[in-house]
Amino acid sequence: MPSEAERSRGGRRRPGPVIAILTGMLVMTSVAGCRPRAPQVEFANRRYSAALRTAANTKSPTRLARAKELIDRGHAAGVIGPEEYESYLAIIDLAEAGRWEAAEREALQFRRDQRR
């Protein structure tokens, strides 16, 4: 026999916590893979992300400055496109802010994204 609450809803039961948990899991799974990927770059340009990763890995401001100079020259020469350049600048900004581990992760992810 339906309860008073069920009769007020036309005899239907509420989905309950199981549906809420499954919906939450679906949303979390979808969101986890929504990170924007780095732009695809020329094979020769992979040296820029390698230079950034090395600078971040060694936490070397000198290497970071050299990598930035190399990237700026490549951009000025038209070898590095605007989207690629912005990606490199984001990594440089992390390192300059002292977030070396995050910069290294981003540089590594940039390189991984080239394999796709």
C-alpha cells in the first residue's frame, strides 16, 4: 500500500540516493577528461617544451630565461604560432611565480598532447 507521500506524488517513488550517486559519478567522469589539449606543433618545435621542462625540473631561473629567449625568438621569426606561444607563456608564468612543479607538469603534458 503506498504511503501518504507516494499518494501525493501520484503513487511514484522518488529516485533516491542511488540515482543521485550515479549521476554524480557520471558528471565527475565527464569533467575529469575535459582539460583542453595543447595545440599540435611542428616536430622541430618540441624543443621549446623540452627546454621549459628542463628549466622547471631543475628549478633554474637561468635556464628559464634562456628558454624564454629562445621561444621569443621563434615567435618573432614566425616559427611559433600564436596559440603555441600562449601555451609556452602560461608555462613560463607558472615557473616565474615559483610554481616549478606545476610548470614541469604542464610542460610534460604539452609534450604528451603532441602524441595524440
